[in-house]
Amino acid sequence: MNKLNATEVFLSAVSLTAFLFLSLVSLTNQYPFTSIYAQQEKGNQKSIFDNYYLDTIPINKIKVGDIDIAYKIFGKGGPLVMINGYGSIMDMWNAKFLQNLATNHTVIIFDNRGIGNTTSGLKEFTIKQFAEDTSGLIDALKLDKADVLGFSMGGMIAQELALTHPNKVGKLVIYASMCGGIQSVPLSPDVQQPLSLISNSSVPAIEKLSMLIPIMFPQDWAKQNSNQLDNFIQNLKNMSYLISDKTLNLQSNAIGTWNGVCDQINKITLPTLSIVGTDDVLTVPANSVLITEKIHGSSLVQIKGGGHGMMHQYPDKMSSIILEFLSN
């Protein structure tokens, strides 16, 4: 499989037959899973971009194989390990979202290999290696098992983890992700074009990530919350020293060379929730549909009006759905 660049990862080729199949199937009466919540959001739940809450929690480091993983741990209850998305460090999780989850879970956030305060090590950057790093973190923290939530690229890692180390995972939450390979559903041409321009630009990594931020949200929401988005982008730029061009390229390569697990995830027997926004243009909802169809007995939640950055739009609604799933 040819290597893809940072944005082409979302443009995986898919057969016309598979695409039409997913487009035409009714979610409510032809798929063997439960849609928990697809109701229109009411009102404007403002995102909390101020991460003062996270800033007050100390960074810990622990040796895992060839790297030192930086992590934060807080809350009370059973462990919940959260795996970051592409180009993200642990302080980029929405603070309100995390606070809600920490009311009855011990939340563990961490920096993936080579980003933030985690060292790069000597091993190749691959989705499978990231899953092994996460498995090693669970072992190093002496956890028998943990619930796992993966966002975007983190959802890919979470699927690999659930397949290779199912005994270490309690419940699995896959947020705005895909199972990869030729079965994954590509982006619309309207989104492909700006992403290609961003990817091929010569600006530093942090500038590319900043340009991606508006695409993570529905246009109407972004217009109504422009000041918050501006602040978020500025906060991201302030973290530029934690995100190198080299690491971003290595993560892009890891995603681009991932063969995917669409043909394997039917082996996952863990309680699984896929959650996605109906207006997510970066990992289109049909990919969550596909994941849920393939994992027997899993559940699907589509939040009306949610984009890829849904945890920033609706932190309370999203966390309440996840907490309900984890508690049952």
C-alpha cells in the first residue's frame, strides 16, 4: 500500500458498491445494533476551551518499552484510558468533557509516542505499535484491565488494542473513527480539496493543525462560536513546541500505511460503543456505521449537528452518553 500524506489518510479508496451499500441502508431497521441517541441538540452548549483544570494536574512519566510515556491521572472509579487523535497532545482533550467522565472514573490521558512530553524511542511509528504502547501503559500502571476510549486516530489504535489484547480492555468507545483499508468510506470532494491544499502547504506542522480546526466543526456552529475557535487556535499555537513536524509526518505515515481491521473487528466481543456527529466531514458517519455493523452487539450513537470536534461542541451531552454506556 502506498504511503499517504497527513490528509490523504481520510481519502482511502473504497469500491463504488460498498459506498452505495452504506449510503442506501437504513440504520433503524436493517442493522443489528442499537442507536441510542440521534436527537437534535437544543440550544447552544458552549465549549470550554479553557484547560485550567488540566493545567493543575501534574504530568507523570513512566517507562514503557523503549519510550517514557507522559500521562495524567485523575478522578475516581474504574480506569478509563483515553487515546488521542492525530497531531494531538493530552491537554487538547476538552476539559469539561474530561471533568464529567472523571466523576465516576479514574481518567488516564497520555501523549502518544513522539508527541507532547512522551519520547520517540527507536521503534517504527505504526498504528499497531501505538496499540502496543497503550497496552504497555496499562501494564506499567498495574491495571488488570481498563475501559478504553479512542478518538479519530486513537479509535484506530483502540481497535488494534481490542484485537491484540482483549483481556486488557473492559469496554470500548470508538469516537469519530474508521476501521481503515479499502472498505472505509472516503470524504466528499468538497472536503478533499481544502484538505489537500493544507497537506501540500509548506507551513510548519502547528500551522497545518490550526488550519484543520475549522473543518472539525459544522460551519454554522463555527460561525456562532468564532471567538472560541480563535482562542482554541491560539492555545494550539502556544503548544507548538510540543508538536514537531517530524512527529506529525511520522503519524501521517503510520495512518497511511495502516491496512485497517475491517475484516477482523468481527472478532471483537467486548461491549462497544461507536459515537459520531452527523455533521462530521473528516470521518464521515458511514464509517461508524460500518464499524458497528461488524462488531456484533455493539451500539451506535449519532449526535445531530456534531462535527469531528464534537466533544468541544457538546461536552455534557457526549459525556453523559458515554457514562451511561460504561455504567451498564
